Amino acid sequence: MNQIVTIRPYCNHGVWMFDDETVGLKGEAFVAGIPAIIGRACQIEQVKDPQDGFILQFSGEYFPDHTGILKWLKGDRSGNWYKFEELEGWLCPALFRYFLDAPKEIYFKVASLEVEA
């Protein structure tokens, strides 16, 4: 069975973050290269005003119409490094709120909030 998670990242004081009550996260920040990946993905999909919030769907399994794939590079003390195009970014231990193990690939899609209506 394919599981797709949906979150709604937003920018607060120049920091990309998200809330997900279902897994106990509030104001969880994206750091270490992930903001550049977010920017590139939003550019690809022409997301309107992403800093005000956008839709991000992701899964460890393929799903149609995904924007891109984060490919696992390596783990470190507490997180995991992934690559998208020429960009690299680090996902913190919050990753394990969604996956038992760090997936080798994370399929993702970004879209403007207005698409959700």
C-alpha cells in the first residue's frame, strides 16, 4: 500500500518550517541545504508565494506526478543526507516520525495552496 504524507511548510522569519500535529511536531525547521531544495522544487512547479505556505507531499514509494526524488547519500550522528539534482540537504531525526528507517528514495511533490481547494 502506498502512503503519501501531506504537510504545509511555511516561512517564518526567514526559516522554512512546518507543523504536523499527527506526529507531534510544531515549528519543525528545515535546515542544512533543505531550504535550497525547497526553493528549487517550488521554482520547478511555479508555486505561487511559497513563503506564505505550500503543499508538500512525500512518500518512500513512487507516486504519479511527483516533482522530484530525494536520493539518500549517507547517515550521520542523528540525521540523513539526501540529494536532489545538484543540491544536498540534511533531514533531522524528525524523519523517523514518518519512516522506520531512512528511505533510499523519498518521492515528493510541491504545489501552491490554492491547488488544494
